[in-house]
Amino acid sequence: MMNIETLWDELIFELGSIGPHAKEKNKEILIGCGNRNADILFIGDDPNLYLDENLRVSPASSGEFLIKLCDVTGLTPDDYYITTITKSTIKYKDYFETDQEHLIEYLNMQIALIKPKIIVALGQNIASIILEKDVNFLKEKNIIHDWIGNTKILITYDPNFAKNSRDTAGKKDKIAVEFWNSLKLVKNYIDEIKSDF
């Protein structure tokens, strides 16, 4: 039986073989960042969520915005792992359909390796991909839904959308506040689970 690190290495290798940049020799796989054994898994489609596996982010990026809000909410880097569906600088919509199917398969493999208690789908498109259905974002956001096994899923805004909305309308912007409230919901859910043990 393969150990976990070997499975992670295999996942990175497989991801390198798909997409419009598959033949590039120096293709960078941005597998994710944070704690690989975290209770919370953030999944987005924004290449600016992280620069490397050490939670390094660009200044004023959506990744910095997400991590700062996690800090304010009381979520530490030990609590979460952040990844994107493509693990690259290319967005999901720019992949061929067959490559998109492989990306979903590899995302499911990554979820199985992390075994999160809750997945946070960052945006309507990501939620639709994970849930394999059309999502009514306005009705389904900020609710903790059952997913597979004991894993839950919460749908919220894409951090870049929430950040841009806040930058335009100010700190009390409705979308930014709702995004922060979704992180508080996740924190409360994880705290409840921990208090049950």
C-alpha cells in the first residue's frame, strides 16, 4: 500500500500531464497550501489564492484577503488547506473538456488525501463542479450542506469577488460581510466538532 506522501507526489505528477501547458518543461504545479491534514479545505479557481505551499501570497491579492479574514475569524493555518481546481495559473474554463474531467478526478483524489471535515466552495462555479449540479447560489450560500460521507460543504463567494466588492464599497460592503460571516460559520462548525471529542 502506498504511503500518503507517495500519493501526493503521484497527484502532482499526473497534474503535470494535462492542460494547455502540459508540454512546458518548467510547468509549475501549484498543488495548494496549508495543512494537508486540515479540517477545512478551501477550493477556488483563482490562481492568486497562493504562490506556494507555504501560504505565501501576493500583497493585496485575493489570497491575502482570505488568509487575513481567516486570522480575524480565529482560523489558524493549522485549521485549513487552500487549493484551486486547476493547480496552475490557468483557469478551469480555459481547459479542454477532457482535461476538465481529469481535473475533477484529481481534485477528488486530493479531497480523499486531506479528508476534510468541511469543504468551502469559493464561488458558484466551484460549488457546481464539486456538487455536480447547477447551484442556486443566492439560496444555497452560507448554509452547511451534507456532502459525501461525514464531509460537509459550504458555498460562499469567490474571495476575489468579495475583495473587489469591499475595495469598491468599503468595509461594510454586504458581500464582504457575508463572506466573513461564512468563515465564522465554518469556524463555529469546526469548534462544535472539536468540543464533541
